[in-house]
Amino acid sequence: MATPTDGTRDDAGRVRRVTRADVARAAGVSTAVVSYVMNDGPRPVAPETAERVRAVMAELGYRPNFTARALNLGTTHTLGLVLQDTLNPFFAELAQSLERAASARGYHLVVAESHGDPATEQRLVAELTGRQVDGLLLMSSGDRWRDPAPRDPRDPPTVLLDCAGPVAGRHTIGPDAADGARAAVTHLAQTHGRRRTGLVIGPDGLASPDPRIVGWRDAIAAHRVIEGPLMIETWSNAGGYRAARRLIETGTLPDALFVSSDAQAIGVVRALLEAGVDIPRECPLVSFDGTRAGEYTWPALTSARQPVGEMADLALDLLTSERSTPRHHAFPVGLVLRESCGCPPTPPSVASDH
Amino acid sequence: MATPTDGTRDDAGRVRRVTRADVARAAGVSTAVVSYVMNDGPRPVAPETAERVRAVMAELGYRPNFTARALNLGTTHTLGLVLQDTLNPFFAELAQSLERAASARGYHLVVAESHGDPATEQRLVAELTGRQVDGLLLMSSGDRWRDPAPRDPRDPPTVLLDCAGPVAGRHTIGPDAADGARAAVTHLAQTHGRRRTGLVIGPDGLASPDPRIVGWRDAIAAHRVIEGPLMIETWSNAGGYRAARRLIETGTLPDALFVSSDAQAIGVVRALLEAGVDIPRECPLVSFDGTRAGEYTWPALTSARQPVGEMADLALDLLTSERSTPRHHAFPVGLVLRESCGCPPTPPSVASDH
């Protein structure tokens, strides 16, 4: 690792940062030429000069002042990501994919958590905007605050993620949730002969009613299934646990369940097993999200899988490439057949860790 | 929401950012006075003048240029966090606590993931350092790269998290892992009468051998227990699953297991149940971490709990307050008794979501 040279100490012997001027002096060029080498333009620099400047930078241990460059270039190469809850396995996987997609494009993510609180979310959006992030990625919360993104034309471009439907004038990304719900209920009815299917879901988001409710009802009508109880609880393990406990305690457990998130399904599985309910024999279930966490419950979760990698790539493209007209992007979700529906057991994919 | 006024459009009618000069002009003060109002100094400003400047800022929709301020003030109020794997429930909870602790102190986190790859980690540390973060929080990977943090005196202060032991010249934070392991094995021996306890763990980290191996061996010696197999697999669900499969397939499953992380324990539980092994009757287990994810397995994980909130607070204090001499900070871990060890069932704490 480079140690500071004499040139990086001031008269009192204190370490100071090597500046562009130090590099220019040592290389015998102007500070402008140093900038051209660093920024690969705008003016051309003779290859041998550029070579000499780079050698001096390395020798002095020069680190470009990122903050100063950001000010000059008008970009911070930073994106803000506001999450509701990083412990929800779907949000965690989407955040991981967003970080990978950002990193692949030379961006860093400032990550902040709203804990599902609209006021916190609003504050975070304002703070990140004030930091001159180049774009905002929002997984927005609740139904109380319908449009969290800034509308000022001077504010950074924004993508709303985990959106069940369009929001006027916005880039929104989400699953085709109604279709996923239809596939889940259809699978339980057609493949496993279930006649009464309940629904566990969270509070409505920006699109209301949640399209998963619509899809569940559609499939129930189409397959002459009876509508089981509709349980609304928080989008979390605890929410799913509470919903299933209530079904058990009130004697209203249907003969199948569609659970609208893996986070909730993990809690539902725990509550059913604790109460001695056999999954899938007594109560098969299909969840929504298809996270890797759902591979490790026993039985593993059959699930409508959201394509998080593709969603993350599109989100980054929308923020970092040419502006396009805001619209909703719905991604198809496909059923991943594991065990909780009654399909034959499939061991977790253990060949690799990811 | 404020809409741009005429003063924020250029001659071609394009929207442009309101500058400090615009505010100064409209308020009839110098740009220096605007700065003093924004930064609360260094020179005093008459209350009525400050009031007028603030009113003009609000009217024009002025947003201080964060990048320019960072350059002037020499601080970005940003900390870098490098994680190995955001899907590991312990890392996810620690990251969440760090974000809360940072937010409470007025800092934002730039979060990046190394995927446990030392070269990626090194690149991320260099990038974050180049961004002039005010400090670095590292959950470092593997045994191949023993000290990931920059050593240059011009680089930001750094705290190494999830450290099982001291690293010379570093602020390090970690659990008293040997003690937690001793408590786990002692509980299985004394309370549940288990005579042969195996260990599932990941590869060594910065402290080698992992103190959990030391603690497991200590307790085995102290309680005249037989040392069961020692399985080393990745720190993940998949790693735990593979370790347990191997124990089952080779007929070497001991009569109890200490599993060194909740991530692995979730995989172990899944593999044992899949093979028809009764937990806790045939093979009780105690894990390490004590995450909320461990509340939702069935049976729930008895676990040596790491105090993530306290660890996060100390990490932030070390980075943001007066410099102290680098040393190791070991946090006590206490056993959380749930079900996987054979203690009576305890339902998840469902009163609140967190």
C-alpha cells in the first residue's frame, strides 16, 4: 500500500491529501492536462504525456477528489434506494439484485429504510434528493401516501419498484400479480383438487385493490372453487403467523391457501405446523415471490416467482440511460413447483450458494 | 410541492437549479450571508436577515447543493458499508441496525456487497475511500485476505464488524463467540443430557481458529461429552443443508448439534426434517446469532444471541465521535431458549413486527 511521500506532508509534518496541483507540478504539465487525463477528455492529451501523468499519480498516491469531481461533472454516480423492510426476503433479494445491477453500471447505492412509515419515506426522499443522487429507487409503503416520489422537474429521475399497477406519470416496475395469483389458485384447484381456497395478503399498496385479490377471485370464479377467508395482515413473518393462528383459532382454515408473499408464507407454515396441521395434506399452500428463503422451509414453498434480476436491470436502465416516457412495466411471474402445494418433494438447489 | 419560478428558468425557458446567488440577489444580501445562514456560521447573521434569507430559499425552492457543501465542509456525512451477503439473516439484521444507528446520527450509508470475494471487497473499499466517505464499516470475508481495511493515514476511519477476535491496530467488534459456543454445548449437555455433540461451522474469518470451535471443545472437555463430527461449510442456508445431508448420508449424525450461524441452522433444520429426523427428540440443536428468522423455523431455533443493536451503536460511535485507540470490543452473547434444543415450545413474538 502506498505510503505518503514528502510531497504529501505540510510544513508541520502533517499528512495532507495529494492534490491535482501536486501531480501537475511533478509531471510538468498544467492542472487542466491532469484533469483531461483523469476524465478522458474533453481535450486530447498526447499518449506519452498521459502516461507520465498516470505514473506520477501512482507514485504520489494521488486519489481524485470524488466530491470535487462530482461537482464539476454534475453527477455523483450514486443512486438512492429506499426500502421498507430489509428483513423481508423478497425486498432483500430485490435490493441485492439492484446493488449488483448498479455496480455493473458504475453506480453506488445509498440505501435507507423507511420501516413502512410514509413520513420517514418522505424525509428520506428529500434527503437523498438533496444529496444530488442521480436517481431514486423506491419500494414504497402503504396506501396512505399514494405517490412518494418528488415531482419537481429539477429532482432526480425515479423508479417505483414492487408496484402492483401503474402510477400516472411514473416509471413503475412490478410483477403481473393478478396473473400470478390466478396461476396459484388454478394449480391448487386443477392439479391438487382443492375446492375452497383462502387468501393471506398485506395492506394495499399504490395499486388498490391489490391485483392478487383480483386474480384470486378470477380463478375462484373460473374453476368453481369456493372463496375461503381473506386475511389481511402485515407483509412479514409475524403477519403470516398471526393470520394462520386466527384461521386455526376460529376454525376457519380452508382446504388450501394462497399466501401473497414469501415473508408471510414462512409465518403461515410455522403456525400451521405448530398447530399440528399437515402441509400439504390438510392445507396445501402456494405463495408469491419465489425467494430462495422459500426453498428452506419444510415443506419448501411452491411460489409464483418474481424475476428480481430482470426487474433490477430494467430499473437501472430506466435511471441511467436515455429518458423514456414513464409507464408501468409488468413482469410475468411463473409458478415454481416445490412441496407446499402437494407436488413431489424437491431438495433445495445446493450445488451453489446462489 | 414548489414549482419552479421564473427565476429558475434560463433564457431558453429550460428549468435550471436555483443557486445561492439567486437567493442572495432576491434577499438583497451577499452570497456569503446565504452561506452563513445555511451553515449556521461561522459569522453571525441578524435574526431578521436570516429569517428573510430562509423565506426566499423556501419561495424559490432553493436546495443547497450537497456536493458543494461536502467539498466546503470536508465531510460527506456518508459512511460506506461493505457486506458479504445481504441474504444471510444475521448480516441483514446487523445492516438494518447500522442503518438505524447511522440515520439517528445524521449519516447515510452507501451499501455494497462483496459476495465474500476478497478482490471485490478490496475494490469496494478503494471506491468508497475515493468517494470521501467519513468512515467505513466492513463485514469482511474469508481467511485469504486478512486485513481488508486501508492503512493510509489519509483514509477514513474503519470498523471491522463480525470479528471473532482482535486485529492489530483496528477497531473490531464481534461477539464473545467462544463463550456463546460454551453456553450452547453446556445447555445441550446439562439440561438435555446430550453426550455427543457435533459442530457445523463456516470457514475461518479474520480470527483463526474460529473461537466457536475453541468454545465447543472447551465445553466438551468440561462436561465429559464426546466430540461429534466437525463440519465446515459455507455460512449460508445451502451450507447448513449440505453439512446435515452429509451427516445423514454417512450415518454420522451425532445426538446433538451446535450450528454456528442461523443461516446454516435454517438449512440444517430443513435437511433433518426432510430425512425424517425428529428435532429435538433425535437431534436437538442450538444455533448462533439469535436472529428473528430463527423464530420462524419449526421448531424455532434456540440460539446464542448477538446484540446487533448495541454492536451497531458502538460501531457508529467509534466512527463519528472522538478518536479512541483501536481495540477489540467483544459483546456478551446470551442463550435465547426456543424449541430446537428440547425446551418447551415458545410461539414467535407476534405482538409487533419487530
